[in-house]
Amino acid sequence: MATSDLKKRAASKGVLTDYVDQTGRPRQVPNETIERILEMMPASSPAAASKPINDPGNCYLPDDLSTWGWAVQLYAARSSKSWGIGDLADLREMAGWASSHGAGTLMINPLHASIPVPQQQASPYYPSSRAYRNPLYLRIEEVPGASIGATKELAKRAMALNAERLIDRDAIFALKMEALEHIWESGASADSRGSIEEDETVGQYAAFCVAAERYGSDKTKWPSGLAHRKPDAIADLKRDAKDRFRFHLWIQEQLSRQLQAASEVLPIVGDLAIGVDPQGADAWMWQETFVRGASIGAPPDEFNSHGQNWGLPPMDPGRLREISYAPFIQTVRSAFQHTAGLRIDHVMGLFRLFWIPDGTDPNNGAYVRYPAQDLLSIVALESQGARSIVVGEDLGTVEPSVRKEMAARRMLSQKVLWFEEEDPKDWSPLSIASVTTHDLPTIAGLLSGEDLRLQKELEMEPNEESIQALTKRVREMAGGTNREDVEEDAILAIHDRLGNAASAVVFASLDDALMVEERPNLPGSTRSENWSLALPVPLEELFARDLPAAIAQVLSERRP
């Protein structure tokens, strides 16, 4: 095919034939990549949705918002009562502690559901469903109908897992599901019919859970009718496994109740992942919307020289419009439930996504345009309805127009001290601020050199020049220290600088407050510790330590 014809076809489908990377260098997409992506997209036109979007214009944002809070990886924040993993009761306890020290909010990782099979997915950003929640976060003893005597032995075995810093999700899942089944079979079914069952989508989700339990996570091994979501096959499954179907509805109801209880103590900012597991519930429920043969990711940048392939299937933008954005609306509406704010991971995905055809290196991927105005209107509408602010994670390769549109919509951008050259006092009030993120080095990991050492050990080819320059700059922020043994004064000095930010909300992390050297996640690596390291001490000890309280005092004094 002639190059000019290929470009015309690409333009008609929103496939970009070139782009500018994070360093400002123009990149040309190989013709082979463009052709493969075009083959994946159906012949239907993305021209019009079936009905217009009722657009309120702006996202919800209180006037003169200025507060601070803690960024929490909930799975890592265990107490002595946890069953091997931080849970929603732990979140409620953290909310009380944080509030008593002047914090105005907590921001947590996604609580999205994983596939209910013995091998649990560790990453909260690789979920089975973004519309429903993970049973691992339930506090079993607070589920109505729970009997301390009946769960005592299970609790003992589960709490023993707290002795290991590496979180064993498989073992925890087995223990919590056994406990939940016992509660259910002991009569909790009388409490199982709530408003959540009235939603048609949750019925589809519960059916997926039953099918996954029966046939496994590989849908190619499911009966054909179920795999292709045929109504008769689903109806037969619901009749045949009515009690188990209702069991999964009940679990979701309990998760909603426990999250609500935590959010009533202190406002919670939730997190919405950019995509879903191709074998999971959302990809099954809305299978006609997802594209086969490609994954989304990111092109090479300063911190990831090879680029990233996240293994998440993209949605077809044309098909999404044809069905009036139903999957997106359901997902966003669920994410806003019981939250005072929502962080949208990789918010650039509302504008364009980087598609990587199967078997292709991320260097040779291509961006595909999405109907940004419609998607932003949906986010704004749901935000206003929930009276919940919106944060767009806009780190990495970002078009200038993205941040301009975000500001126009009163959507907060994300400022990270590691990246910003200008004084925090000059940052936009339409932003949230933090020292680092879950994908970047902690303060202790950077200053000690441990993060760089680990990257070398894993042969990740880190950009040493950039890391050394960042380390030098951070040492200056910390008072010019050259010591590799990180001191509390350095941590406080950095948070003192952060507290000056003009941003609407400032977040400190529990990892930095405990001087943890490991990141929660090291992108591009497959190490078992990713998303699986608990904080080094239980919450009871964290609450009693001086440094977290000192950080709280610094930020409380800096924020109006």
C-alpha cells in the first residue's frame, strides 16, 4: 500500500503515524505497525455516538482547596489484626490517625477486583475488573454474621503471615474465601439482597466469578457459550449456581460497606487503573469493545529506556462511541463511589493510547486517538454527581494540549518533586503534589544509592546520568548532605520544601515516613517484590514513631 494511502487510512481511524517523545525527539511509526493496528480496528466509523453527552463543563472542585494527606499502598499497610495484608479496617484506623495529626485526606492504590482463582494477581493496575473490588481488602471479623469462634483458627493462620514482609496473596485469598464461605453458609444469605444486586452489570460480574471458579482464568478452556457471553449460557449458569452467584454479589456489598465506613472518618482519594487483565471480568463483560492482538504501554522515556508494555488490551475508540460509552460510564461511576476524589492513572489515555501490536517492541508502537471530549465530559458529569475531585496522572510523554484541557476542566494535574525544576511555590494550584510516586525511587532509596544498585543488579540498564543528576538535586533539597545513610532531618527538609507547594493537595508517602529504600513497584522488572512488599512495621508502631508525626507537623504548618 502506498504510504500516502496508508496515512489517509490511519488518519481516518485516529492512528498517529508519528509522535514527539518525552525528550522532544520526533519518532516515525513503522508502516508495518500502522497496518497491523488498522487490521485490528473494525470497519465501523467512529464518527458519532448513539446519544449526546450531558456535559457540565468542569469537574467538581471546592473553591480554595488546600490540604494535605498520606499516599497509602493499602495492601502494604498491615496492622497486628491484618490477615497478612492491609485491609479496609486498617484504612479506617489510618484515617483516624491521619486526621488526628492534621491530615485532610488519604490517597490509596486501586482496590480493583482480581480474578477469583488460587493464583492471585499482585498488581493493582492489572485488574480483572475496574468496576468492582477485591475481597482481599475485607476485614473478615467485621463482616455481618462473622463468628470469632468459627474464624479463630483461620485468623491465627492468616495473622501468622504478618511475620513475612513479602505478601502472600495466594495464601491470604484461600483463607479469606474459606472464612467468607463459612459466614455465608452460616446464614449471612439473609443479608445478601441489597441495592447492589439490582445493577445488571454486577450480575454479569458475579456470573464471571462463578465461571472463573469453575473453569479457571483461561477463557479458551471455558464452554464456548460462556466464553462468548451468550445469554442462554449465562442464564443456565446462574440457575445452576444460584447460591454461589448470590455469594459474589454479597461480597461486593460487604466491600462497599467497609469502604464507606473508612471514608466517613476521612475523605478518601481513590485510584482508577488505565486498563484491565485480558482474561478478566471487564474484558469478558465488554468483549466486543476490547481489541485483540495489541497491548497498551508507553514509549521509551528518561527513566525507561526500553519503553513499557503493560499487557493491557486497548478499547476500540469507534466501538466505544457506538455503544454510548457504557463500559466507561459504569467504570467511572463505580470508581467515584465512597470517595472524595479520584486519581485517573495515565490520564493521557483519555486523549490517546500507545498501542503495541503483539510481538512488537515498545519502540515501534503507535498512538491511537480517543474521543477525548466525550470521555472528559463523562468524567466531569460523574465527578459533579459524586461531589468528588479528579486528579489526572499526567507524568511521562504528554501532549501540551492535554494539560491545557485538564486545567479548563478543573482537573488536577500531578506534580512530583523529583521531576520539577521550578520552586513548588510556583506550581499550579490546579495540581496535587508529592515527593515521588509508587513507580519512582523513595527518598531513602535514592539518597542511599540502593535503588540504582538494584536496577543494575537486575540488568535494567538504568539511565545513570539522569539518576545521578536527580540524586545531586535531592541532596541539595535535603540540606546538602552527602551521606548515604539517610537521616530523618533530610526527610523532613524535603517535606518542608514540598509543603510550600501551591498545589491544592500535598501528599506524603508512608514509605518515606518509614525511610523504606524499596519502591512499591519497579517498572520493567518482574521481581516478586513488585506490589508485594508490606511496610517494615505494623501500623501500631508507625502511629507511635516520631518521623511520621514530624512530617505531619511540617505539612500541617505549611498548609493553610
